[in-house]
Amino acid sequence: MPGSFEQLMMPLGAVALNGVLLLWCGRRRLTALRAALRCAAFLLLTVAIFRAHITPTQTPDLSAAAEYRLVRGAVQIVWWLLAASTASLLARLYFAFDDRTRQERFTLDVVETLLYLTAAVAIVADVFDIPLKGVLATSGAVAIVLGLALQSTLADLFSGFVINATAPYRVGDHISLDDNTEGVVLEITWRATHVLKRNQDLIVVPNSTIAKTRVTNTSVPGGVHATIVNFQAVPTLRPSTVITALRLAVESCVDIDEAKPVDIVTKSVGWQAVDYEITFFVSGEGDSNKTKNVFFDAAHRHLEALATLTDARDALKETGDHPLARKLIDGIDVFGLLSTLEKTQLAGAMTVRELAPGDVLLHTGEVPAAISIVGYGVVSASTQRDGKIVEVMRFSPSEYFGESGPVAGVAVDADLFARTHVIVFDLPASAVAGLLRVHPGMSQALAAKLAERERRGQALMQVSHDQPTTHHGLLAWLERTMQTLHGLRV
């Protein structure tokens, strides 16, 4: 008969089946099979309650027994909750297929909240038969009190809605804020955005704070983004001189993409400093921070070289006491322990060469006859690897190459050529040999620098094939070679 407990047996069995299935799937990874089982169980419950003449949107008949109405109401409540749970499950499965569950977590949270709110409203209105006007009036008063008490939290909440609706950034994007906070977005919650910094610190930024600041998303659009750096110079230097030095600094960086344009702009001129902005693109294999360090170091080197050459424009000679020669000797740390007289003698022994762009300084397999120090311009070193020509490194002012010849009598394993107009100061092997005889300990420093350059992959010398590749093996081989060449005890 209508309203009897016999009608509820099938719905109760379906409820029990759904409960068991929920417990079984609760701690397991979401798969299409488990989602299909959940949907099938919910469909079975729906068929069962309709077969029992139960409509989820209708209040139980008041003429029925109280026990029947209680059980029927419980079945209806379970149905609404399972309806929200199943719909939420399908939404998660939709995002899981595209592997967007982590990126769309906030959206999923909003969808789940709306589904369960809808279920709650339906339970209040249809199962308990409570008028919504009274509920809304009561909830409105409560909402006013809560709104006053939770202003900052609500600001974060609504800012989170705006952030997810406009999507200025997503999980996995690299962002930077005006307060110099930068890193990778790990998570966007209702209240805050979690940012992982480069040093692995986790920064939790409230959504309302992000909504009020300027956000730079370096991950959108896709592809390589330009690197922008600022440079200051004293106002006594002409902008044309500084820009020339900055362009040479760009030429000194191997990782700057030559196929993309480089822009150098004078941003402002003041009494204390002149500001310049340089925009360039780092190649796909390069590291932006490392390239910045190389660029700034090269910029100062070129500025110093230009300033010295400008002051000594009339002093350039084929040999002898060029003013830049002594400065270059002072700038090499290996010669730091020499006396003033010895440095002056080394500077006097140096010869000067000027080369046009493309001129070759050393060929692969050639034993250098001098240590060459760059006084102006950029020198490039390239070698063959796997049948391809690879640029190993570039030399800017105060950097030297070719020490493998005078120091150890070893040939270079790269072609070195002038990338720009270049002025090179050569310290001949005879001067180096005499220096090593007076200071035999200096050979260890030179050998260590050669070994370090080899380990960094900037191979400029032809190492013997039977030479061990370990740290001590390479250094010991260089020291033995020096001892054989110069008769030293190191």
C-alpha cells in the first residue's frame, strides 16, 4: 500500500550500495571506471526512488506514518547530496582528462560549492518544507554580521573570483609583483595565491593584494621573452660612448640571440647619472640571470677600455709603453703578486695588434706564441663538436687567451677570430718563460686556470688523449708539461 515500508526497501538498498561504493572509491585515484560505477549507482538509486513513487522535489504526505516520512525524508536528503557529489565527480573527471585539475582547482571549488548549495536549498525547501523567505531573511542578517567581521577575508574571496575569471596568470606561470616578489604560481586558493620563489621559499600572497598591484606574467604569451636591464653611467661620459660600450657588451654574451633585435635607449639624463635601458633576447639554452651577470661585467670592461683609449688616443705604438698595457697587466689576478717593476717590465714587453672583424688570431692546432689580452673589442672562440661549429666563449677587454702555448706548449683546440674591431696586446712566450723561472709558483695558478676553463666546457687547448679527466689528473698533467717545457719544480 502507498506509504508502506515495503516501498522503501529498494531505495534503502540503493542507498547502502552508494555508501559502500563511496567508501571504496574515497581514497583511490579518480578513474573513468570508478566514475562510471558511481554514476551507475546513483542512477540505480534514482530509478529505485521513482519506482517507490518518491519524488525528490516533493514533501512526504503528512497523512503517512511518522516513521515512513522520516525514512523517506532521509532517502531524499541522501539523493540530493549524492546528486551534488556525482555532478562534482563528473566535473573533476572532465578537467582530469585534459590534466587541468591542478590549474582549475579554484573553478572546481566554486562548482562544488554551488552544487552543494543548490542541494542544501532543495533539502530545506522540498524535504523539510521550510519557506525560503524566512531562511533568506535570517541568512541576510547573519550575512551582514559576518560581512562586517570578515571584510579582509571577503575581499580576498571576491578578488580570487576576479583573478580566476580574468585569468591574468595560472598555475605554473612565472609572475613578478611590484614589491619584487617573483616566482612560479603553485596554487590559487579562495583566499591567496601561493608563489614558489627561486630559492624555494613559498610566498602566500592574499588575492586582494594581488588585485591592487601590477602583475607581470613572463609565461604569457608563449615563446621567448625579451630581457630588459637598466644601466647607469656618469654624465661625464657621452651617450654615444656608453651606447658603443653597451653594444660591445651585447656582442660579448654568447647566450644573447643574434637573430632578434637588440634595443638600447637613453631613458633619462641627470646631474648625477644617465640611465640606459637595454632589451635583448636570451637564446633557448641560455639562462637569463647568468647572461645578465656576463653582460654587466662586459659593459664595465668595455667602458673602462673606451675611456682609457680615449685618454691615450695619441699614444698607440707598435711596441712599448702603451698606457692600456699596464692597466691590462694590473687587471689580471695571476700577476697580482708581482712587484711594480716586474709589472712595468711585462707591460713594456707587450706588442699591440689591431684586427678587423673576421680576422683570425689563432687556428685550431696552432701553438700560441704569446698570451693575448684583449684591450678593445670582442674575440670569439669556436670549435667543432659532433660535426657542428659551436661557439665556446667570447673575450672582452682585460680577458686573456692563448696561455696554453707560452705556459705549457699546448696547441689551442679552437679557432679564435675578431668578432668586432679588436685591439690585442700580446705578452710573448719569452717574457712568460722568464717570469715563470723567477716565480715558479705562478705556474700552478696558470695551470689551475687552464684546468678550470677545460672543466667548464670552454675547451681552448688540445689535451692529450691519454690524459685522465679527473680534476687532479688534468692539473697534474699540465704541471708536468710545464716542468718539461721550462725545467720548473712545481
